[in-house]
Amino acid sequence: MSHAPASQPAAPLSAALCAAQAAYLRGQMPAGGLFAGQRWRMALRPFALGPALARELESLGRVLLQFYQAANLLYRRSRAGEMPEWVARWLDAGKPAELLAWQNHPAWRKELPRVIRPDLLLTEEGFSITELDSVPGGIGLTAWLQQSYAAAPLAAAQPLSLVGGERGMAEGFASIFGEASRVRIIVAEEAATYRPEMEWLAAALGQERFSVHDARFEGVERGEAVYRFFELFDLANVPCAPGLFARAARGEILLTPPPKPALEEKSLLALFWNPHLQDYWRRELGEGFQARLRRHVPYTWMVDPAPLPPHAAIPRLEIGSWGELKRLSQRQRQLVLKVSGFSELAWGARGVHVGHDLSAADWSQAVDRALADFARAPYILQEYAHPRVVEAEYYDEERGEPVKMAARVRLCPYYFVSGDFPQARARLGGVLATLCPADKKIIHGMADAVLAPGAP
């Protein structure tokens, strides 16, 4: 079992080196920033994972890729009547017919997302995989962090090692497009916050091959690749999407990630824990990979309001209906309720309700909404992973000195998948560490957060 790094204080830096490091990093920031309208606190050093955790993250990509392959096969077999029909019914809930037609198009039968980013919370026992994201933000940001910290004054003064090295993120992203002559990154308005980081990344990789475009771009030529930086629930606001899907299905262009909303549902983690599917996961993952995911994925339920027989109970919760969830005490509500996927609330910490952090009335309201929305936007329920507290440090620009704070940590390793499926391989490009003040229940990018690249 892996453990979170010990919180061992690093050797103090001289005031001059701190100032030089901060000035260099600040000077490397693009004029328009990396996230539109967003800022964060600056770490002077990379976040130290520790050798054991770094090794585990290095190999985790293979496990997650196998999980996606098994999930893809499970969905297809459910649609074909070879596995329980409720699997596909859960994953198809709320999706328009035209999107389901694209999802089941033969062109994408074996195709999977080529960027895999789990959200890992550091805990006392190691880490918990709370979500998987295949259209993640942060790729350009993490690439910038790698490049900037590798060339900063501290790197010249002390030995520095980064997960993925100086260009692991940039090279990993470039690798997923094979031999495509050009790569068009399509960023929808809904994802406009992330446009600056993708523009920086395109420039870093070379604008003769990489370019960023809005949702109306129609200039993709045969033999080129498209990176879909827009959510499938937002297709009404992406006029170019139908044409891109059609051309990719005909083999004229490469499109990633594929338009397969089933693979973008958090409910995949509920399917992983479903008691009726354990033999399937054992067969498709192997006992080793299944056991590894069981150690790290918090128990997850699909909030399906279908009535249970009188003698039945929801596993682990031991309640006879989801309505009884509303009556749990605050101590019993060590649970997180969140939208599974196909919704404007399914990203950026929106649509997330931490049970023990809410009043009884607010929790009851959240449960009622989850039950009412099942047919349109299903919710999952997950055991709360208690993050451990570590000592973080950031540079206070006003005071001109490093400041320490108690923090909880989310790690986002980025795995880039290259090659033809099913022989494709996942490679770790880098790790983004987000350190939020310890009093925050939900860990995500915010003005008070410290962002840093991961180091072994």
C-alpha cells in the first residue's frame, strides 16, 4: 500500500534566492495568464511526492487504461444484451439520440480517450481516486510549470527532478496525435477559462503544427487532427462538432477524445463497485489490477431511485431506499453526492455536495434533486475520502517572503495514450499538485490554492 509523503520540512532558502525564484516564475507567466480570470499562490519549489508514490503513479496509467478498455467493453456488451441491460441504461441516461448514435458508431468501437487524468486525494492511508477526467484542464498549465521550474534559479542552485522532466507534458500531449500533419485544438466558450493555457501550449509545441480555434472553426483539412476541448453536453454551442464527428467517422481526420459520453461518466466508478459486476472486473482487469483499484477508489453508488424489494438494502449504507439517505445524521453523512457526467454542473467542483458539511435541510434538498434528476443527469454517491493535512509553502508577494500554511492536497497525474487500440500504451507526462487551505472541504483550483509541479 502506498503512503502519502512525509511532511518533512525542506532546507530553508535564502531571502535572495526566494526573491529571484519568485521573480523568475512571475516573469515567465504569459501576459494574459494561463487561466482566464483565475490566479493562484506561487510555490517556490515543486511538490515532493516521495519515491514510493512517484513509482506508483508511474505505473497507475496502465491500470487506468485497462479500466477504460474494460468499461468500454462492458458498455458494448450491455447494449448487445450480453451483460445486464441496466449498465447501458445508466450510462445512456439523459443523452440525446444523435449523440448515442455517434457513441455507438463502428468507427469508435475500440477508441478510448487519449488523455487520462485521475483526481487523487492524499490521505493518511495513501491516496483515493475520486474521479477520472478525459477532457481535463491543466495540461498547458502543468507543461508551463514543468518548463518554468526546470529553468528557474532554484534548479541551478540545487538538484531538481520533476515527474516527466522538463517537457513530459508537452511531448506527451503531442504524442497522442500520431503522424497528423496539423493539430487543431477546438476550445468551446464554455471552456474559455482554459483557452490561454492551450494557446501557450500550442506556441510551445510550434504553431506551424498546433493551433487553437473556437467552436465555429471549419478549416480542418484531410489528414489533420482535432483535440476536442469541449464537453459533449455543450454540443448545441459547438457548431463545428457535427461536421467534425462525421469526418472523423469517415476516417478523413483524427478526433480525440472520441464522442463517447459513457466513458466520461463518474458512474463508471459505481459500476466498478457494483456487487453484480465483480466477476466481470476480475476477468477483464485481472485480480491484481482489480485489487489495486479497490484499494484506491472510494466505494461508490449509483443513485438510482428504482424501489428495492422489502427484504433488500443498499450495500454498506444498509438503508432500504435512497429517501432514507436524507435522515442520516451528520456523523453518518461522511459522503459526497455529485453529478455523474452529462451536465453543466459536472466539472469545476460544481454539483458536488459534501454530506457532513451541509445542514440537514441542505443535504435533504441535494438528495431530492439527485433522485429527481436520475433520468436526465444521474448522480453518484461516494464515501468521503478524508484528505491528510500537510505543510505547504507559498511566496507572499506583498510580504516578499515564503509563508507556510496547513493544506490538503489533490494530485492530478496526466497520462497520454499513444498507439493503436488495443495495443496503445499510457505514459505519465507530469503531475499537478493543488494544495488548498486545510479548512476547505472541496479541493480544486482557487485563488487561495498553491499550484506546483510534482517531483519524485
